[in-house]
Amino acid sequence: MNNAAILYLRVRDGSSTKGKVDVPSSMYRGDIAHGFLIFKVVGEIMVTKTRIKDLAGVVLAKDHSAPQNYAADQMIDYIEKSTGIKLGKLVQDDSLPASCVILGDHPAIKQLAPEIDLNSLKDDGFWIHAKAGRIIIAGSKARGTIYGVYTFLEEFLHILFLAPEIVSVQKSKKDIEIPDMTRKEIPGFSYRAITYLEAMDPDFCPTQKINLSPFAELEKGGSYRFSADKMTHTFYTLVPPAKYYKDHPEYFSLVNGERLQALGQPCLTNPDVIRIATETVIKWFTEEPDLMTVGVVQNDWTGYCECDQCKKVDRGNPARTLLKFCMAIAEEVKKKFPGKFIHTIAYTYTENVPLDWKEPLPDNMIVVVCNMYPYRSNRAIDSDPMNEKYYKNLKGWLKIARHVFVWHYFVDFTHYLLPYPIWKTIAADLQKYKALGVEGALLQAGIGLGVYQEFQELKMWVFHKLLWNPTLDLVPLVHTFVKAYYGKAAPLVQKLIDAIMPFEDRDDVSLHLYVGLEGNHIKKDDVIQWQSWIESALDLVKDDPIMTERIEKVLLSADYAYLVIPAEYEVVFGRIKPVDYQRRKVVLDRFIKTADKFKIRSHGEQVPITAFFERQTFICQDHNILAVAELAPLVYKIMISMVEKVRETMDEQHHFRENDYALSALKRGLQPLELAGWMATKRFAVYEPSVPDNWHRLLDLEMTEKLLNPPVPNIKRNQLPGLVLGMIKGLPGQKDTLDE
């Protein structure tokens, strides 16, 4: 050290003396790094700049937790990867270095930065404070310290945690400086999750500040624990029909005068049912004491009880019996497991809040409100007429429930791979949820092994950021990810996103959770343009196998869109094939190879992708028209039979319950879940705002008529032998529209 050092002196006795002072070396004693001076009063060294290269190490308190230790290890590891500087890890409560990183709830924080209120941070919040040599990342012994470290690494070293095992580390200079700053961050939502399976990776979760995961590891911050099989649609687990129906059919719902063993619900006013369900919940908490909450949730269909007692409680709204049932269970849970919760879901037939409900719900009960309605534009839920009913219900649930989460659908369940531009709408909705006081937000993507969705990595990263801070600007987040994740191909990928994102603003586009081509956002000419951009992107990265795989996933979505669009056909010399036969073969072959490469096993909810492969392979062939004609009467009979069954139950406005279609399909040997996607694609059935609820559809009679009575393919009479012409004209319902 020089004979004189220019220091900032902060006086510890509370006086206001501050300023530059020349301190000869003869006036200090001991190790200057410890910051002790003899100068009238005891002061501490405050160097004028905070440089990474000057840091003496990362400091933990002696009573630090395993997650705080993990945070220290992550900081040390990534600083070394970025700058080449290897910091030590120090465990000490006093005599701290003049330049260091202090993590967690270290006792020195109260003296060094008294403005930091550790209690206000709770489990997940953090405070980053940097001033003249020391960096403080304050947080709890749970997750806050980890979240603060990852935020620091992203903001100051530009390290991005893009996807599981994919981290963008930019090499930084060793003399990188951290400006003086102080900032507190509290999550926009106390409980946060996106249901991509990848998002639940235990190493990835903490980087994204996700705190609802069944796979979280305690040493990495853990999670508010729930059990995947005790989370939703639990009624038949709470009171199993296989165990009770034979001897006690009265335990189950009375529908149209019959007690249902299947596709029903328990009778929620039956005292024995309440007792059995309560005992089951108590058993669950006993077996898994780390669970935060378990679900008391209706089965995923209707069939609720219509017995006299249930009707008396319902008074026209089945949500009433559900709430009474849940309250009885919550009361017993509170006695035995204080601090634990039960949750239920305002969903399908229990969506509507009982507006005259006066009784406050227990403080250990969570109501999860489902947004099952279409996303139509980048307007938030309070300004879109298609969400009017949902918004009214949400405000009502917030009035009567102490804890309200939202379950917000984030996916087209019929076509996981189809472009689904809901970025701006979801971002606007999250801001509105935050303003309303919603406590937790779960974004429902498709989930399961072998499921991959359009722009999955991008949406996962961007919306993890917005779950933490809904006020962030969406577009810069998208650009940041695309640039880091797609490398040289980023401009072309961004071009595709810029082309798709504005669809949300169009009045003629309507997007919801079973949309398919019904949304009016997928056009063949657009898709061909998208394919050309991504094919060019592939060419740019052809020498980079990792980047090639990332671009292949983008092309997978564009190829799927091309294949889903209904084919047009031509007939030549008795053979029938798509007019784009050669192009379609190339696209289909590429799509199948890419889907197999990434082990994609489903293209829609519970529908195997092999069913899609089979249908597309059949379409993309040159068939003998006589062979197809042999099948035509049988197929026609099946389809007419199914449609007629639906017509029998639809109302005067052509509205029908989707269950009618599913049951009709099952009876005719069709896979109803695959049929749902096919129906949406072919526009047999469409959603419109005036339907009674989200599970109703309008049977498009005009489109149905066209599909069941298609015109003969475009061909002149003189190109067909008389026998073939007669065969075509003789098919049931066919119309002769051949050119003369």
C-alpha cells in the first residue's frame, strides 16, 4: 500500500462525518483488508469501485443453509466460467474482507446495509446491494439467495440460463465493474409454475425462479411441494368407486335418476363421503408431511350429483356443494396440520362464483380459478368480450377466497406443434392478475413424456421471467432469447416470430385451448414462406450440430402446419393424389424423421403421433381411385351416423355438447381425442362467443355438408372411363360437378 491512501470513511457511531481523507500508512494497523482503522472513531474502508477481480471471495454466515451454500457454489462456478477468476468461499461472521460478496442472511448485513429488511423478503425475495467494494445478495435460507445470485449473474455478467443444460456464458473482462446500486425484488406472484415437463428439471427450476414443482431438490431451494397425483381431478381417488360403489351407490352422483359408477362425481352432501374424503386427505398429509397442499378437485367431466340434498345446497350452482365439501375437509386439516392447505378448482361446471356467498372461506383453502376461454388479442382479460364471463368470475372468487391462484391455459391441446401466437395476450393477462391481487399463477402447457410444443424453449424462458415480474417488456425478452439461443440463425427465426406475433391483434383471429385451424391464423402461403425462412436458417448453421437441432425444432412446427392444412386432390387416369404430391412427400418425410429424432410421441392431448403419421402417409400417396371407392360407402356411413347422433341433441342454434361427439365417436370405433383435432382442422365444429360454455360447440352445417358430400375432384369427363365415372357418380351423396 502507498504511504497515503485515499479512503471513504463511514463512521459507525452514527455521526454524519463523511468525505475523502488522506490517511498515512502509520495511522492504520492490522490487515487493511479487514477494514480496521485507528482514526478518532472506528470506521471501515470503503474503496471507490467494486471490481470482480478485487473480490476476496464469497462469504457465507456460519449458520448458512444448504441452498445458500448452493448459491455460493453457483456464483463461484459461473464467475470463473465467465471471467476466469476463481473466488474462494469463506464461512465467517466477522472480520469480513473489504471487497467481497456477502450472501444470504449474514449477520453483517444489518451493519453494512441497514436499509435491507431481510424479513420483508420472505422465502423468495432478494436484495442486491453493491457499494464501493462489497456486493451483498441478501435472501432467505430457502430460495431467495439463489434467485438473487442468478439475477446478478444474468444482469452483470450476461449469463443466460436458457433451458435445462443450456447456458449462454459470455466471456467477460477480469476488470468488470459493478456500479453502486441497491435493489429489492419481490416476486409478482407468490406461487409460480409452467407445466412444461422440462421446466420442472430440478437444476433448471431455481434458475427460472419457479417454486411449484414436484421434482425440486431441497439443497437447490426446494419448492412449495405438491404431489402430481394428488393435485387435480382427485374425487375418485378420495372416494374410489371400485371400493365403495357396490355396497354404497348412494356415495356417488345421482344423474337422471341413476347413481353413476363411472363418469360421475361423489355425492358431496353425503356425510359418509365427507368423512371418507377427509380421512383420505389426512392420510395423504401423514404419508407425505412435506406437502404444502393437496387437491380436493372434481373429476374431469360433468355428472355432478342431482340428489335432493345436493340440489338444496346448490340452488342452481354446483360450486356451492363443492365449497361446503371443501370447507368441511379444510376444518379438519387445520386441526391436525396447521400451515397446510387444501385446494380446489373453479372449473367447467364449478366456474361460476356463488355471487351471494357470505361465509368467508377458510384461510387454509386455495381456490384455483381456470381461464378456459379464448385468447383473442393482446388485450388483457378485462377488455376482451370473449373473456367477460371469466373476468367476472375471477373478481368474484377474489372477494370470497383468501387465497386465489389462476390456472391459465397456455396451449392448443389439439395441436401441440401448430403455431400458437399468444405471447402478448398472456403477458397482458399476467399484468392484470398481478393488479387484481392473484396470489399464484400456473400456466398450463401440454405435459408428459414425448410432448413437445411450438417454440417451447422460447415461451418457457420468456414466461418464467414474466411470472417473476409481469411488468417486464415482452418484446426485448423475446429478442434476448432468440439472439442467444439461435446464434447465426437468430435473424431468420426472429423474422418468423415477427410474422406470427401480430396475429393476436387481428379481429378475425380467435385463439383458445382447442383451436386448431379454427383460429383463422394459419394460411398455406404464409406457412410456405415460414418454411423457406427456416430452411435458410438451417443452411446457415449446417456445420453446427447443436444449433442445427434447435432450428430443426422450429421447422418441425412449420412442417406440421403445412401438413395439417387440408390437402387438395387431383385425379389423373384413375389415380387420386394431392396436387402438391411431391412437396408434401418431402415435408412429411422430414417431419417424421425430425419427430422421431426428438422422441416426440404425441401431437395432441393423449393422441399418439403415430395416428397422425398414418393419416398423413395415407394422404400423401397415389391411390387407385377404385380402391378408395370401395371404402367410401363404409366411411360415409360411419361419418353420417356419427353426425346424425350429434344433430339429434343439438339445439336450435346448432350448439351441442362435445361429449356427444366423443361418445358417438367411441361407439363407431373412432378415437375421440384424435377426432377432436381432426374436427377442429376440418371445421366440423367451431367455437363462438355465444355458446353456453366453453365445452359447447356449434356444428357448422355448411362445412359438414361439404365434407360429407364432397364434389368430384376437378377432372374432365373425357379423362375418365365410363365405368369409373359411373362409380363416382354412384357414391352415396356424391354430386356430379364434372367439367363438360
